[in-house]
Amino acid sequence: AWSVSNEAFWQPFKNTVNNFRLRGTYGLVGNDNIGSGRFLYLSEVNMNNASYSSIFGRDNGYGRNGITVSRYSDQNITWETAKKMNVALELGLFNKVEVIAEYYTEKRDNILQQRVSTPASMGLWVQPYANIGKAQGRGVDVQVAYNHSFNNAFWMQGRANFTYATSKYTVFEEYDYQNEPWKSRIGLPISQVWGYIGESLFVDDAEVANSPQQSFGGEVKGGDIKYRDVNGDGKITVLDQVPIGFPTEPEIIYGFGLSAGFKAFDMSAFFQGLTRESFWIDAQATAPFVSYLYPNETIRGITQNQLLKAYADDHWSEENRNVYALWPRLSAPEVSQNNSQTSTWFMRNGAFLRLKQVEFGYTLPKRIADRLRMSAPRIYVNGTNLLTFSKFGLWDVEMAGNGLGYPVQKVFNLGLNVAF
């Protein structure tokens, strides 16, 4: 780190830029977060696999279970490594404003991945693991603070922060997608989602019969989601899945707040938000009239999902063949497998701006405080989660996929701060 403002040559600028500091770091770290697999330098062999047994003898009366390899050893397995760099600028202006701006990068090598294909001539039973993946990330983080007293009666403070972070694969073990380049993960965010492009709902069964075949289980009918045949082969398969939406982790997070006081009155407000994030409505968990197996349940319940008002007001039916309705045709007792595929149809923008907290206060005059034998008693009223600005309106946007959790609460408080 270098505190430039402490140097002698900086003194003429001290009143304007009271603090000027540069700092940076660089390091190499490892990563042992490789999941449940351990001791990859050793093979795993099943010496008694009944699924691959052999029966022999004159009367086929004698059998032996087979031997299979579930993992091959690799003596070259090593740590995943990450080269991290961070450079930052700290500024203080007019003894009122403080700015901290950081830029950071990370390059990861030797990411542990399982091979997707090996030559058949190698005679391997399962695909081996190897340190073959590479990824890189970068981002910026900015913080700004303002603090100033205009006179004995009026003061103001402000604070804002902004973070942008993104990452992508530069080398990834995958199939040869020369004919379907949209299937490749290389160059895309690590948390990128692939799915189908939902063009519309089928207006009727005749349109289903004259469209590319969609075979996800069950019969496709009018009112079901119609997916785009991206590769033009006349059928909808995994080869028609493309990168859709933003990553599932927000790339931009921000917040800002203001506090001010005039004589005995004070107020503060804080906003927080994020953007460049997508989520998907859980078609299984929110489907009307079906029994849904909730997380941590082992037996499907006997009750059925309720019909959300939004779905009741805007769904495809024989009387209302709206091909852009919010919900496809109603189906029970099971959700249509066709309509529960990951697609743009149920993709939503997770961006929002929330008024997280507001507070107003009044400090009683000293003469009253002295009579009450109190030190600066203050009456205040505040509220939390008062307003949310978002394009998504079915439930709180931070609950994402199904809205089945406990909702974010609006909280109001009226209180008194006292000291004796």
C-alpha cells in the first residue's frame, strides 16, 4: 500500500484531496471443495456386483458375481488453484467525502471435472476425473460516504455501495458442440441456466399435430407450452436448450442511504437492490390441484395445491384460448411434464429495489430532559420493508421460485430512547 497523501509533494493538495491511498494484493490459493469424492488417486472396485454376475456349469447351477470398476485412479490429480489480484484506490475529498474503489480478478486452473468422453479403445468402464477446467472472474466494488455539518443545527450523512461481479468458464470439459454452438458453456457465466424457448401456448390440438414433436412424457394438447425447434430437426430435445436469462446469482448488488438532522429532528432512509439476476417460477410447486412433494418430505401429501388467483385469472382454457396466458391449461392430478421444463415461459427478472428502512426521530429539549432526569430522550418511529419496486408481482421477489416460504414482513415500531 502507498499513502500518497502522506508524501511531502502532496501537501499543496491536502485541503482538496485529504486522503489518497493506493493498495494492491496478489496471491495463489488452493481449493479442496471437490464434493463428496475423496482419495481420487485410488481406484474404487466392486468385487461383488450382482448386476454383472455369470452363471455356468452343466446345469447352470453355479454363479459368481462380477467385478466392476466404479472409479479409476489418477496419480496426477492435484489441487485446483486460483490466482487472485486486487487493486484499490482510496480517496478523501474536502474532509467530507470518502471513496473506496476496488477492482479484482481471479483465474482458476486445474478445476476438477469428469471426462465426458474417452476413446472406446481405452476400454474404460466409467469416465475418469482430471484437472482440466479453467475459469476466470472479475468485479468492481465501490463505496462512497458523505459526512458534513453545515452548522450547529443542520447535518447530513450519505452512504452508497455498488458491487459488480461476473465469472465465466474459459475451458470446460464438454461434448463437441460444433453443430450446436449454443450448447457450449465456454465463455458463459458459471451459474448460467440452459432451457427451452417458450414461444407461446398451443392454441388447439391441431397446432400440436402440425408442430415439431415434443416428447417429455404424457400427451401434449392445446394449451400446453410450445417450444422452439432451435436446431430445426423437427423434434424438441435437449439439443434445443439454449442459454436463457441472467445468472441465478445477481451480478450487481447495490444500496444507498441518507441521514439528516435539523435541530431536534432527525431522519434516515436506506434502500437496497440488485439486478442482472433471473429466477424461474416452480411449475411443480405452484401447479393447481396437484399433490406436490415438498422438500424434506418422503411421502407425497394427500392434499392438493391451491389455485393461485393469478393463475385463475390468466390461464388457457377452451373458453379463453389465450396463447400468451400466464398459466397453461389446467391439468390434474399430475403436472404436465411438458409444461414443467426449464424454459423462458416461467423465467422472471429478479431485479428489485427495496426501501429497507425509514426512521424519524425527535429529541426532547434539554429543559424537559432535565425535569425527567433523563439524558437526551428521543422519540422515534421507524418502518422496515416498506416499499419494493420490481417487475415481478406474484409474491415477494426475493422468495424467487415458488413463494412457499415465510414472506418478508413489513414492520413498524414506535419507541423511546432514554439514558439516565
